[in-house]
Amino acid sequence: MMEIQRRIRAVAIVKAIVATGFLLIVLLTLRHPISIAVGVADLALIPFFVWLAKRHPRAAAYGLTAQTALFLTPRQFVQGYVNGVNWPIYIALPLIAGYVLMERRAALIGGLLTGLIAAPVMLFAALTLPPGITRADVLTLVAFVIGLIVAVAIIAREMIAAHPPGS
């Protein structure tokens, strides 16, 4: 049980760093009340995730995956145009469930949850909003991709440390 607590702590730290970065970017580039509220709520839910994970790790892992996917949806709709800036973040979400639970099935379920949320949102945005991108959007995308590279590298490092090759 100690090992799962270590993984939960690692995910909470990575999530807090990424969510803080996301909120700062929102405050700098998209000061819309909905986006700000979502960013604040995303940070505020991290202690709940840690608390829930101690009692129900499966529910916490899947809940965090789904909640993060849901909270990525408002940006383009409040902007009024589609740019896909948030979309790369969806790619990393199945890792959360897979890493916390250390089960192949968990990564697949995390992927299914993410896909069920992300695919309709992306399609709806792509089909209903005009395409557009600003310099701030491009810089936001750069920040998100760099943040994701770091987050995925940390999670992958932890996964390999937990199950080294040849063990």
C-alpha cells in the first residue's frame, strides 16, 4: 500500500505543477471567468484526489482522469474559435490511471474515459467554431507541450523505477 501512496503523491505533485501553469497561462492569455474558475477548481480538487486515493485508489485515478479531460473543454468555446491548444493534454491523461494503479487495464480505461470526453468535444468545436489562432495561443501551446514533456517524463521515470527492466 505504501507504493501506491508514493505514486499518488507523485501524480498530485505533477498535477499541481501542470494545473498551476495552466491557471497562470489562463490568467495571462484568457481572462474569462469560466476559464479562471475551471483553473482554480482544477487546483482545488487535487487535495480531494489525494484523500480519495487513500481510500479508493481506482475511483480517484479514473476520477482525476475524467475531471482533467472535462476541465480542458471550456477554453475554445469561451474564446469563440477553435485552435486545439488544449488537445495535446488529452494524450497524457491515460498515463495517470495506468501509473496510479500500475495496471495495463487501467491505462486502457483511462484512455477510454478520456476519449469519450475528448472526442465529442473536439469534434463539436471543430465543426461549430471558426478556426483561429493568435500568438498567445501559439505560446500557450508551446508551454503546454513543454509541460507535458516534463510531466510524461516524470511519470514514465517513476513507472520504470517501480518496475525496472528484468524484474
